Amino acid sequence: MDTAIEEAGETHFIPIFLTTMTAISGMIPLIMEHSPLYSALTLGIVGGLISSLILTRIVTPVMYKLLATSVYFFRKSVRSKNIDFIDLYFYFFWENRVYYPTHRNN
């Protein structure tokens, strides 16, 4: 999985980076205009584009790795206890109430 995350980061970074830089360079004339409305609005948009670029490059792969690892251990623990998916669904979403006739009381 680490190689998949690294490959995805390498292949997707260039298009994301180029798209962000194109949008930022297109907003430079609005920043240089010194308009009280458009300059402030454009600076906010450019800041959002830069922060989303950083989040895409750093936070997304880390969260993907953490989520995939936690899902793996959760599935492993569920399989070791021989619990059905429908049991988990009703446990988490119906507050452990029994609303269906095939419930097993272990």
C-alpha cells in the first residue's frame, strides 16, 4: 500500500500543482488592481488554493494510510469474533436494539 500511495502522489502531484498555479496566475491581475473588494477576495481564494495544495500533498496520503490501517484491523477483529455485517449495522445505527428476527443472542 505504501508504494501505491507513493505512486499516486507522484503521478497526481504535477496536474494538481499545474492547475493550482494556473488559477493563481490568472488571479494575479485582480490582486494587482488594488481594489478593496476584489484584492481581498482574490487573496482569500489564492490562500485557499495554496492550503488545499498542501493538504492534498501531505494530509490526504497520511489520512488514507491511517484509515486503511484502521479498517484492516477492524475487519480482522470482526472476523475473529464471527460477527455478521447486519449485526454491526444494527449495533452501530440502531443503538443495539433488536429490530429483525434473525438476531443471534450470543
